[in-house]
Amino acid sequence: MSRVYNFSAGPSMLPEEVLKTAAAEMLEYGESGQSVMEMSHRSKEYQAIIDAAEADLREIMNIPDNYEVLFLQGGASTQFAMVPLNLMTKNGKADYIITGQWANKAYKEAARYGAAREVASSKDKTFSYIPKTTAADFDPEADYVHICMNNTIYGTKYNTLPETGDVPLIADISSCILSEPIDVSKFGMLYAGAQKNVAPAGVTIVIIRKDLIGNAMDITPTMLKYDTHSENGSMFNTPPCYTIYIAGLTFKWIKKMGGLEAMKELNEKKAKILYDFLDNSKLFKGTVVPEDRSLMNVPFVTGNEELDAKFVAESKKAGFVNLKGHRSVGGMRASIYNAMPIEGVEKLVEFMKKFEEENA
Ligand SMILES: *Cc1c(COP(=O)(O)O)cnc(C)c1O
């Protein structure tokens, strides 16, 4: 067996330890005589799995008691609709900051249900920076302000949160969840699809302040109301049982690694190796302004499309896969989520150095 270094933006690498535990427990979980895949979600064994997953996530992220943790389906993309359907209901208005394709999709979906407003955008420079805002930019009557915390495609992230006053801030954290500590109490709601930093695709984590639940528009389908899920312990219908189990294993792995402070330190170290190289390279360069660089997604280019293609092809042969950049940026993108070991980044940079020498 030879496992590659997988730099995919998502689905992406999982910690080897998580995969090994899942493999060891595949045929029989504990003394249950069955796989978690086969288990009733109403069984005592499964209830213990989902309860532990929630408890561990609450512990790792230091989630205050006045927030619900929900395990939902439909990916982050379904939240683009659930957020306005449930929360754009007091004044029918919401403010959106457009920092890339995901933020824009969220905005477009919200515009179907009410007065969504684009407050700021970094589209003018291919989303290579986070637009600056001040408190005065936001409508105090907006029901919420929506941001995408880490922009997976463009490789930017918020280092300072926008000042929204009393208006709840909502963030898509799909590609940065668990990568570093986050002050949950600063947000009305956070959400993330699992397949970047947590588990295989299939579960969406929602962390929502309790007072924001229960005001959905009348037209909201039952399955898309947060109260449906909060009133039923994320088991109104069959939850994505196995994915939640894997998420639980990832949470345990993070606890063992030392929690989010330790993850942050490791992620900063990994990202620095790559950014330092890019800043000094004569061939490669990063596409994002230094102050807004993501710890998770690192886009870079040579400035020559043929050379980019050659690099992607040669790196793949050398065991570094999925480095091709998103079509809207071009070039390359290395996604270096929690599960990417530091050796993966070190070896990639060695390979880049060699490629640079050979193609100078
Ligand atoms: C991947 C991604 C999405 C889309 O997630 P799905 O689970 O596929 O719907 C949304 N937002 C961000 C920031 C992402 O990285």
C-alpha cells in the first residue's frame, strides 16, 4: 500500500488514525455484533456515539450552553437556503459580504427569500483579499450578516471579524472548522460541511444560538427548519449515522493532538513552510495578499499556464495529488487541512524547489 499526499480541497485527507480505528471497528463496533453502518439510529449504542460526538465537539470548540449543535444533511449548500428561511424573518433583510463563489452562492440563495444586500465584495481582484468593512457599512435592521470565514477556492480568510453591532454574524466555516480556536459567542450561527476537515461528505455541522431558532418562514419545509432538528436531537429522521461516527473519531483525534490551540500551531507551521517558499521563489508565487492568507488553502501560480500544467502532472507522478487549482483562479492550490501531515508539506516544497531548478 502506498498512500499519496492528497492536497484536495474536498473531500480531503482524514487522519490515518481515524481511518485505522474505523477499519478495526468496521465489522463489529464494540460488543454490538454489527458495524456502525448497520446500526439502528434509535439504538443505545448509536445514541452513545452521537452524544459523545456532540460532547467532544462542544469541548473542543468551547461551545457555550446557549448554542445548539445540530448534525444535518444537505451539505453547506443547503445552509445557504436554511439560513434565510429561518433567520431572515424579523425584517426580511440580510447583509452579505462577497468573498468568493461560496459566499456569492449563499447571497444568491438568500435573495430568493428576502432583501439580501451585498455589503462589500473582493470580486474586482479575483477575491484575492478580504474587503474591509466598518460598523457603518451594515444595516442595523438586517436580520443577520453572513460571511464565508475561509474561502476555499481563493485561499483567503478572515483574521478580524466584521463589526456588526447587535446584528447576529453568521459564518460558513466549511473549510476552516477545527483548524484553530474560534470564539463561538461572537456568532449567531456557524455551519460547515464535513468533508474538508471533519469526516466524509454527508453531515453538516450547525452551531446556532438558541434564541435564533423557531422563527422560520411559513413556507419553510419541515426538514429545513432548525427547530425540527433541535427538538429531536438531530434525529427527526435518520441522521447520516456513519459520517457522524467518523466525525466523532476526528474529534477524539483532535483532543489527543492537544485541541484547537495545538491544531492552530501545527497549521501555522505547515502554512508558513509553503508561504515562505512562495515568497522567496523565482518561479512560483501566491495569489493572495499576505494579511488575508488562509491556513488551509494555498493557491499559487507560475504565471505560465503550460508550466502550471507540467507541474500538476509531474507532482501527481511524484505522489502529490489534486494540486490543480480551481478553474476560476488557475494554477495550483494546495489544501493543507488538519489531516495533512507536516511531512506532506515539507516534501511538496522540496519537490517544488526541484521543479523550479529544472524549469528556471
Ligand atoms: C465546500 C464548501 C461549500 C460547499 O459544501 P457542500 O457541503 O458541498 O454543499 C460551501 N462553503 C465552503 C466554504 C466550502 O468550502
